[in-house]
Amino acid sequence: MNQRVLNVVMICVSIGAGALVNYLGDRLLGVRLEFFMGPYTFSAAWILDLFLVPVFAGLTVSLIYGLGGKIWCYFSPLIVRVVSYLDAVYGSGVPDGMMLLPIPYWILLVIVAIEAAAIGGVFGEIVAKKTYGRRPRHLVYKKKAATTEVGENDAA
């Protein structure tokens, strides 16, 4: 039971750290993905906020959690996007000259952000494991024998 509690704590810490990275990236770029103001919405900062910030959030989750982090990296952009949308609806409101994205369009943006975080999660798992897949590294990469058998190199 103690190991399960530690596992749940590590999941919560890693998702929280990923959500913090995503939230700070949003605030640093000054972009709110849930607002639409015509063609001026799609700037370089908007693209970075939709694609690159979730990658770093997923990378953070995967590096903190370790193997299996690519599964948990989906939740950090989902949490940040939902809280941000709810803040726009019930909290701060919509600024003048902008409109709130309808739910179906907003869901498409959330899916793209989650998939970008999945890319970061896979990168983080590759960095943590030094290879990709389910097999342990020592089973994938065999050490070469110091001596070769007679007849192996006779093809020349």
C-alpha cells in the first residue's frame, strides 16, 4: 500500500508540475487560446502556445514521473485549458473586441494541445529510458563478445 501512495503522489506532483509549466508558458507568451479576434488571433505566439508549450509540459511530466510518464502527460494541458476556459466564462470575462470560442472549436484546440503534450511525454520517456519501448535496456542492447568465433569474418 505504501508504494501505491507514493505512486499517486508522484503522479500528482508530475501532473501539477506540467500544469505549472503550461500555465507559466501561457502567461509568458500572453496568449489566451480560448479567445478569438479574427485573423489576428493566429500569431507566432499563439502557435507557440498551442504546440510548443504543451510539449515542454509533457516533457516535464514524463521526466518527473519516469517510465509511464507518457500516459500521465495528457492531463496537464487538459487541466490548464479547462481552468482557463472556465475563468473566461465565469471569472474574468471576455475582453472587448474578442469573442469566446464555441465549445466545439475549443475542444479541437484542447485535443491538439493534448497531442502536443503526448509528443513531449514520449520524448521525456526516451530521455529517461535512453530507448523507446517496453523492454528494459539491458535486454535490447547486447554487449558484443570480446572474442569472435572462427569463421565469422572469413567472408572477405
